[in-house]
Amino acid sequence: MDAPSHVALVLSSAGVTLAAELDEGSQGGIWLGLGFGAPELPPIGYFQRGGGVMPLNCETDMGGEPLPADVQKACHETLAQHDAFTAGYEARFVRFFRLDRGGLSGIGEDGKGRLIEGAKAAVKGGEGRFTIEATLPTSALPRASSAPIDSIRLFARAADAPRPPAPADEEWVWREIPEPVSYEPFANLRALAFQASEPIGGAPMSYQPGDPLELEVIGYARGSDGTALEPMRQGLYSPISTIGDVEIGELFLRRPALAILRNGEIVDTIETSGAPTGIERRNKELHMFFYDQYTSTDIWAESADWRVIGIKPSGEYTELLEGAVNNGPWEKDVEEFHSTRFDRFGIRGTPWRHDAEGEAPRPVEITWRYDATTRMYRPSTRVLPATKAKKAR
């Protein structure tokens, strides 16, 4: 508190409000740094069977023999690219601002000062001490990796160079926020998303407070086999339908989910396989139909599943599919089918052949139909002629 110059600030859902009192030693202004801390990125390497990533070894192969020079070079280039990606990623969780007699300015990617849209500043004082009062909009803040935000790191130094410094970690000052700060809309859903457990291997997630409905998730780049990372944009929440005063929407909880809301408050959440294939109003309920198909790499067979969720006007939900949800595994010819109103739907294809020398399985068709008596979808199965495995819907 006995320093010759001071800066005080408040982080709120509207942005940042700050005040600075600068003495003769800071006549050229000061650099002010704000940061929220970047999450740790997952390691790069090669995917291992059964999960995990084997770190890159640019010197020797798994048998301990030296790698060819061109392979070593390519490996080191991959590591250098990852280091550059990491540095760029971490830089997005920090913002520097300049406070001087001209007011408040931001720093562009070229290191030069730039005006900040929506920012306001007032300067008072003469040749000696002077004060600056300013506000920053949420769009000027760095990215955040927690919701709500409960801490912030700060840096302030006299501006004795045209570009901001690159502070070491120990030069930053961490401060806890007495009342954690949230950003609307759907601050409650965002908090739920950041509380959700990460998938195996990690999937760092962040958002920019000025655009809080847009999340960014870091994952392994497609086609990289684990040797590179890339950012993926992901919406937090998107409404789908309503029943009474209840709203249902797609929610991202580090994996697909549904949110059931009443007047913006969370009634319940349900993990799903993705967006619904269809929605029908039936028996004073909202029936949501989900079809999921993927390849099981353990046996290189197809998994195909239907799921039906019924949501009542109260916000309560029930599972409406009778019989085994998980059928199969299947050969690659498996497909789904459904009627226009989803009172009939199913799976058609050839069961996966466990024994290559045994008799080839016959194609089958599993059909679920709505039963008005039980108010459930009941299954039936029939064997198909081989030529009808790909029968048109």
C-alpha cells in the first residue's frame, strides 16, 4: 500500500471497473495485465490401444534403435509446432492494457495500441500525479476456464517500453474474488458444464465472457493420430422445444445432454448421444427419439441403439423403450428406419458374425411400435431374406 502508484479494479458481470492513481514515476503510463489462467493441455503423442497417449520420442524407436535423421527431424518439427500452439493458446487467457494520459487502450496482435470498443476512460490531473477512471466491457476480457470466475491474476508496471512485458509466472499476483462472477445468459448451465467431469485424456474448455454461449474445447486434431491439438467450437445451449412452461434444449456437459428448464431454472439434465432424430407430442407428453450408431474398434463391428425419452409438463422424464436398448453388434449394413410420426421405428441389418467359419447370420429387423395401453414402445423381431437386408424405408 506504500507504493507511489496504485490501481484498483472490480470484476463484475458487466466487465471491469478500474481506477488508477499514478505519480511522477509513471508519467508515461502503466501496463495493466489481467488473466484467468489457462487450463493444462492434454499431451501429444500416439494413441495406444485401450486408451492413453504414448509421448513422442524423437531419438529412438521402441526397440531402442536410433531413428533415421529425417524421422527425427519431422518429430522435432511436430514438437515445435505443439510448443507454438501451446504458447498461442495460453496467451489468449491474458490481456494487457495501457493506462496513460490518453486514457485506456488495448494491445493488438502487432503489439501496437488500439482502441477498445465499448471502453470508457476519464483522466484528471496536471503535470504531477494524475488519476484514471475507466470501464472495460466483457468483450475486452481474456478467455476464462471456470464458471463462475472466482479468481483473477494481475500485473502492473510502469510503461517504459512501447510493448507490454512478458511477465514470469511469479510476477503475477493472484487475487480471489469475494463474490464469484457469472455471465448471462444461462450462467447456471455454464456452471454445470464446467463442473462436469472431463473425458479420459482431458478436454480443456473455455469461453470469452463477452460471448458466453460459445465454448471452445481443445481436442486431438482429426487425422493426427494424437500428434496435434486443435480447437473446436461448441455451443453451450440451444432450445429445442417446449411443453407447458417447460423448455427442453441441447446442452453441452463436455458431452451431449438435454437440459429441462422452467423459467430459466434447471429442472433436470439427461446425458444423450447427440441431437434427437425426431420429436413427437403424444399422450400429453413430449417424446424425443435418439438414434446412435458407431463403430466398435475392439471387434470392428457396428453398434446401433434407439432411445426414447418422454418429458411431462411437470419437467419429469421417463424412458419409454421396452426391451434391450443395445442390440447387436452388427455388420456394416445396419441402418435405422422410422415412420413419419415415429409410432414405428427400428433397426435393420445383419448381426455381426462371431465365427468366421460358422453359418452366416440372417439379416433381422427389430421394430418398436407405440402401445397406447402401456404408453411404451414395444419391440418385435423378424428374420429377413438376405436380399432384403437393405430394404427401402
